[in-house]
Amino acid sequence: MDLRCLYARGLELPHPLIAASAGTTEVLEKMRRCEEAGMSAVVMKTLFEEPAARKDPAPMFRTLQRRIGPARGTTFYTYEQGSHLDPQQFCEEIRKAREALDIKVIGSCACVSDEAWSEYPRLMEQAGADAIELNLSCPYSAHLTDNLAALPEFIEHATRIAREAVSIPLAAKMTPQMSSPPQMARLMERAGADAVVPFSRFPGLDIDIEAEAPLMHGGMAGHGGPWSLYYVLGWLWQIDQATDLPISSSGGVWQTDDLIKHLLCGADTVQLCTVLYIQGYQVAAAMLQGLRDWMEAKGYASLEDFRGKAGGRVLGMRQVERRQTVVAAIDPERCTSCGTCVRVCPHGAAKDVHEGPVSIVAEECSGCGLCVDLCPVTAIAMQPLPDGYRPRHRIASYYDVLSG
Ligand SMILES: Cc1cc2nc3c(=O)[nH]c(=O)nc-3n(C[C@H](O)[C@H](O)[C@H](O)COP(=O)(O)O)c2cc1C
């Protein structure tokens, strides 16, 4: 099975799983753990020009839980900032890693001045970095929080300067705070990037309601979690269609299925971050094996057999089939009369029957699926429309338009 892929133009990897830039990749010992877990490359924790970004506040991590009824979510809320190292120490880590490891070592920098956008990549190239990721995305960068309107100009300017400074592959990392990531990818390509990296952490804010002030240190934090997968996939296929550059995607990957979804939406390589903090480095090996198993079951010999396939199947609004073909039906044997479907049905189609299982009136059901999803005992399933079905709950003209 051939898992070879491009991280960037000019940098091939044996497989697509990479450790994303974060504290989990800061020094040789951590990069070694990435190699031992089977990752094909490591993006080092970003070297910031701003000295303030080289010191973290403490504590810096919270896993915020939201549990409201059946709705659950976890956010990894983080104050971790840039690498603690200065440029010389950072380059020393690159040298040590190049000597000690077989996997590819990718430097990362976030600068303010033109001089540093040129100097930091050059120092990293001299130290032996295989590529550089320009961190044009960090939630702590003042230029991002203060002046998002100037972001395109900033991206183009910084990328061009770094491009002139080095000849090794350059990837440009994006913030998720953008109205048009595909446009930004084209801009990065024009400015000389060899790959695009969507996305970094979302900037976020949580509030301590006792103190009536921001949680932890009074500032914004980065946040992410399994929930961010859908946002990333939603843009990924569009970025894939907008640019010929390799895409190294990052966001919401926690298990094999997520990795496969990124690839199906057009990623060439896929980066792991939050999952490494929460579940440990070894998840990478299991994910990679899961990818191999899935490819074998599908009969795929290489990544190119399916990369971007699902992205190419995304329908436009007018193409989506809207005719109703199903209604909810209840299994009276399983129903415990808990009343969930009665409460959530937007059309009142689920009726409480005194001392018996709930009944669903087919003609009042729009087939929306909410009761199926929320029934705690899986007593409801979708069934084909009954013969002669004519819905009662919607106005005729609306129904007629939709059913053509
Ligand atoms: C604690 C933490 C620190 C991070 N530090 C950096 C960084 O220094 N440079 C960078 O480019 N991205 C950084 N990131 C962003 C990650 O590399 C990654 O793009 C993002 O977290 C989305 O992936 P995930 O959903 O797998 O976490 C950091 C993320 C976290 C959670």
C-alpha cells in the first residue's frame, strides 16, 4: 500500500500523519515521541519574535465541558503561547533533531518585523529544517486580533519576504477567522508558498460568572476540540478546489474516521494536536493502522485513489434533493413513553397516548429526524412514505413547489 504524499511542493512524506505545531513538539525529546508514535513529520512549536509570547501564564489549560441535556461538548481552552526558546536555542533543537531522528523536521515562526520574517526562516534553513511553516494564524498575534481587515495584506507580505529568504519548502498556516479561506489559499500560492495549512486554533473567550470576568488570565484563549472537525471539512474541499498547492490540514482530528474525512475532502497530509495532549502520542499509530485497514477494505492502493473524492461530491443548494421520502415510525415494543419525541417534534406529530407507547401521525411528520436522533431507547426509525401520503402540517403551495 502506497501512502506517500506531499507535505509541500518539494517535500514528500511516507504517509500523511504529522504532529502539528504545539508544546507537544517543542524540543527533541517530544519530537522523538512523535517519531516513536509513527508520525512522518513534526512541525515544531512556533518561534515567536515577540518575547512576551515566549512565556506562558500558569495554569494554561482547561478542558471545558458543556453538558446540557443530551447535548455535550468539550473544548480544550488553552493559554499556551509560543516556543520558550530564543532563535539560537530553537535552531539548536533543529540540529539535534535532524541528527537524532529519521522523520522530517519542519520549523515554524511567527514574526512582527520584516527583518525577522526573513531572518528566522533563514536561520532554520541553515540549521537543517526540512521545511518551514509560517504561522500566519496564531490567536495571540496582535495583528490578528486587532486588525483582521489587514490580514490578506499581512499574509502576502510575510510570505513573500520568507520566500525570498529561503529555498526550502514553505507552508503558510491560516487562522480560521476568515471570510474566505479559499481566496486566502490562492493569495498564499501567489506569494510563493509551497503548501497551505488550514487551520490553527480558534480564538475564544469564556467567562467566570462569579468574577464576572474572563476565565483564567483575563485574556482571550485558543480553543479547539472534536467539534471543530466540521468547520475544517467545510472549507477544506473548497480550498482544494481553489489551489493546486498541497494541503496540510489541521483541526478536529481525534480518530481514524476524522483522518479519512480530511483526506476525502482534499487534504494531502493531516496534522494532530489537541488529541495528542488529551489522549497521548500513541493515538497516531492506531489512526494510521485504521487508515490502512480502511483502504484495504475499499481496495485502494494509494492515497490518490480517493483523496478529495467526497469534496468533489458536495452539492450546491439548488442540487439538494428536497422531496420528502420518509416519515418517522415508532416501535411500540421498545417505546418507554418517556415523552422525548413528544417534546421535541417541531410539528406535534408525536402524540402522548395515555398509558401506552407514543404514536406518530405520519401525515403530520415532516421526516426531520430529530425524534430518531434523540430517542433514548432507539425506538424510532425512518420508514418510506406510506401510500397516498399527503402531509397536513404544511401549506399546499410549499409542498407542491418542493415535491415538484
Ligand atoms: C496548546 C496548543 C498550542 C498550540 N501552539 C501552536 C503553535 O505554537 N503554532 C501553531 O502554528 N499552532 C499551534 N497550535 C495549533 C495547532 O497546531 C492546531 O493547528 C490546532 O490546535 C488545530 O488542531 P487540533 O484540532 O488537532 O488541535 C496550538 C494548539 C494548541 C491546542
